Amino acid sequence: MIFDAEIAYNELYAHFGNLVRRNEPLARHCTFGVGGPADVWVSVDKPEDLVGLVTLCAERRWPLLITGNGTNVLYADAGVRGVVARVAINAYTLEERDAETAFLTVGAGISWPRIINELAPKGWGGLEFGPGIPGTLGGGVVSNAGVHGHDLGHVLEWVDIVDARQCEERAVAPTVVRYSHDELELSYRHSRFRAQRRVQFDGEGNPIAAPTN
Ligand SMILES: Cc1cc2nc3c(=O)[nH]c(=O)nc-3n(C[C@H](O)[C@H](O)[C@H](O)COP(=O)(O)OP(=O)(O)OC[C@H]3O[C@@H](n4cnc5c(N)ncnc54)[C@H](O)[C@@H]3O)c2cc1C
């Protein structure tokens, strides 16, 4: 596979404009402030844009790494060859079910501190154990983030994901798949998404297939 960063940047710039950057230092996007450049970096703030990005990368066979706030990643000095996408989908809806219960549907890019700060003053609880977790809720699903005996799995009903696994074998579009709580294989700091990690990076930042076990 040959990844042409200039072509990828120009195509993505046409759609995402200034949300796309070339040779972006990943040190700017992780808590520990380390890491070399991503060939192409993009911030995605709408669900349909995320589906579009994953579809384009699958069609073009561009390597794609999805990230949240970068609070649980360490990037190598070599950076990443390919596209790094920061999920910044922050929109949410709160549907009141009765006087004491509401159902929160939230974008993967919202941070724990922000959602708690916005909902707690209105009297809603459920996530209040997590204000010290600095990442996004999407990143929190991957590791079933939690603290003090509580975790996201205690309040999570379902997750919609963009599944591009089938695109590795055939020229088909990614699909949006809903996993219910019981399908997420949640346990202490674990979900099915941790178990199914499919990529690692070599010393030059090129993605390589991870061993299956
Ligand atoms: C000071 C500090 C305190 C912390 N305290 C806690 C704690 O109390 N409890 C706890 O559980 N964790 C804690 N963490 C770890 C971290 O905050 C959590 O793991 C958090 O959930 C990571 O979210 P993130 O958005 O930063 O993910 P990132 O670090 O950006 O990504 C983590 C992994 O998830 C993947 N990923 C992220 N978002 C998505 C997405 N939308 N779709 C697909 N894959 C995605 C990335 O590829 C990466 O593999 C702490 C970290 C720090 C620095």
C-alpha cells in the first residue's frame, strides 16, 4: 500500500477545510505532550462526517487512526503515517422518561468534565463518578473507563459504531452497527473494542496488522 499524504490532505481539505492539518505534531493532541507528526490530521465534529471519512479512507485504502482527547495514548517520535482523526462530536440529547429518569444520547467526542458540568446543575446524575477522567466518552467506551467502583458500563445501554472491518477484504462501504450493552463485553477497563484492536505501528509510524492473539 502506498499512502500519498499530499493527495489525502488535498482531498480531505476539500471537505473539512481548516479542520485538516498536514504534518500535525501529535504531541499537541495527547496529555503527555509527546509524539511526532501525523501525515494528515483532522478533527471530525459531525456523525455524518465521521462516516464519510471512514468511507473515503476505506475506498482509498488510507490508514486511519481514530482518537479522542489523547489522554490514554503515547505517540512515538516517528508519528503516524496516514490519517489521524480526532473525534470531536459533542452534540447530545436528553430525553426525559419520567420525573427521575432520562435517557442521554451523546456524541463520542464530548468530555466527561463537560457533560457532567452541563447536566449536574440541572439535577441529572449517573456520570458524576467521572469528573476526574479527562478523556471523551467515546474513549471511555473503549476501556470501559471508571473510578471508585463505578464505570461507564453501569449506565451504558448501547453504542453505535462505524464498522469498516469488512472493507479490508472487499470493496464495500462501512456500516453503522449498534451494539447493545450485553454485546460490548464490558469488564474492568475492558470492552470488545480493546480485544479487537487490529493495528500497531512500526518504528517509522507505518501501521502494521496486529497479531490476532
Ligand atoms: C490524569 C489522568 C487521569 C485519568 N484517570 C482515569 C480514571 O480515573 N479512570 C479511567 O478509566 N481512566 C483514567 N484515565 C485514562 C483516560 O482518561 C481514559 O482511558 C479515557 O477514557 C481515554 O479517553 P480519550 O478520549 O482521551 O481517548 P484517547 O486517549 O484519545 O484514545 C484511547 C484509545 O481509544 C481509542 N479511541 C478513542 N476514542 C475513540 C472513538 N471515538 N472511536 C474509536 N476508538 C476511539 C483510541 O484509538 C485509543 O486506542 C486518566 C488519564 C489521565 C491522563
